[in-house]
Amino acid sequence: MSSVHGDASKAIEVRNVWKVFGQGSPDEAIALAKAGTTRQDIITSTDQTVAVRDVSFSVARGETFVVMGLSGSGKSTLIRCLSRLIEPTSGEVLLNGEDLLAMNADQLREVRRGKISMVFQHFGLFPHRKVIDNIAYGLEVQKVDKATRHARATEVLNIVGLDGWADRYPQQLSGGMQQRVGLARALAVDPEILLFDEPFSALDPLIRKEMQDELIRLQKSMQRTIIFITHDFAEALRLGDRIAIMKDGSFDQVGTPEEIVSNPATPYVREFVNDVPRAKVLSVRSVTVAGNAPAGARTVNASSRIETVIPMLLERDEAIQVLDESGSAIGVVNRHNVASMLQAEQR
């Protein structure tokens, strides 16, 4: 296997990935795209579709990286390119410095069996297998003995909150429970990287929120590297350490939820953030001003969301000391600063 130098702190590095669908050589379509030709004009002139357009990004170990885009933006094609369920036209996908696109079939199979797991919108469970055997399937493929794989499946079954359901069949479970089985199946092989392709979009809103909460809880304890695809901006804000906004096959903006909400880079991104309640996304740091609160004043972490200090300021109209990650005072937040932010949002 060829080795490509990569950043050791990064779990995945994606470099200049293109995917062109259609008959014939993709070179003409790529050349037109590089010249700034729109996707529709490329389709008209070449009968080819540029689904992923020169995408580059990296994901740190333990980071949740969310790719958000509307239908047809290329996000699902991109994540399938990362695991080579769809073969990219060109580019590099580095996993621990090794280019997945240069791997042969046997090498790629080993990566899929142990290093990368994928969770889809449609659960893909085997209806004729019990829950525990669905979860243990990846280990069965690895030739792990039955006792060992069932022990591991039972362990992850408990982790995702399905203790007691091991001997049921998928059709006996609700949609949310089936998706938990899908998540448990992905976790059973102890992967380094989890790829999620709109896994919760088919669920009812309340179940969807429960699954988001479950993923947040699991990530705090397990610290996996996650790439998560969604068309729901609110979901992206809840889950992502960083978010990429995708349009017409390329990224419009990449940043933390706070960076994107406070500084949308394009009119397209601004359309998504216009209706976002800033107090739920922006940190206290963004409304902190210089100064010191009186002795014995209340304190709040700079990384806390603004919504957490609003009740405190309504209760008592006095400045709150803001502390950084090391516990050092960096300024204060007061009712006036927060009110100004909220008034600007209303305007």
C-alpha cells in the first residue's frame, strides 16, 4: 500500500476530491468547473454532472464534522466517496496517512471491517436475524467466534440503551430503536471513524431529538471521529464541532457553529442563519467586555451559550465574571451587552 505523508493529528484528510457522473472522459467537465462554469451549464454542454467539486478538508481525531446541504448539493455522494462506496474521479482520502483511493480490494475490505463504520438513513438491518446477531454481523464477517462477538454485541447494546432487546427481531422495534441497532452495529467493530449519512432524517421529530441526544452522549464518552451528513441546519448546529455548508458540489463555508452563525461567508449561508436564535449558538465570550466584577460575583465559563446567562441576568442585574478554560477572569458579561445582542438579532 502506498503511504502519503499526512498530519498525524488528523484522522481523515480529504484532498481535492472530484466526482463526475456521466459517459465519457470527465476531463472536460472538470476543466469547465475549474473555469467557473455552473453545474447546469456543464450538464448541458457535456452531459456530465459534477457532483463533488474539488473538495478538501480534514477532521481531527475525536471531532464531529458535519456536512450540511440541501438535496442535490453533493453531500451524500461525498461521504460515499470517502468510503469508496462510490469511486471518486480524482483526489486523495487519507486515513492515518494512507490513501484509501490507492488501496486494492483486500486492503479496502480490511479498513471497512475494522476502521470505518457507516450508518445510513435506511437502517439496512437483516429482518431474519435477531437484534444481537444484527449487531454482531461485522464481527462475524471478521471470523470472530460466536461467544466473543455476542459478548461485544451485548456490551454495545447496553451502551445504546437497548438492554433486554437482544432476542427480538428488527420488525418488532420502533424506528428509533432500529436506528439504535444500526448505531450499535457500527460501534461493535470499535471503529476509529464513523460516517453518518442522514441517519435520523426518517425519524419523527421527538425520536430524532432523542437520537441526537444519544449521539452527543456517546461522543462525550467514546470520542470517535465522526463525519455526519444532514440537510437540517438545526441538527448541524447541535451536533457539529465544525460544519461545512455544501452547495453545488463544493463547500461554501467551513467553521464552528458560532463562526458560521456570527459571520456567514456568503448569501447562501446567510439564508440558513437568519432564523437561528443567536443565544442558543453564540458563546458568552462573544458578548464579554473588559472589566472585573465585584468580589463574590457569580461566574460563567466563556464557552457557555448566551442562553445560560439570560436567567442569571434577569434574576439580578449585576455583572457576571467570565472565566476562560483555565479559570482565569477575562472580562464580564452584563444585562446591557446581552440585551443589545438580542435587539440586533430582532432587527
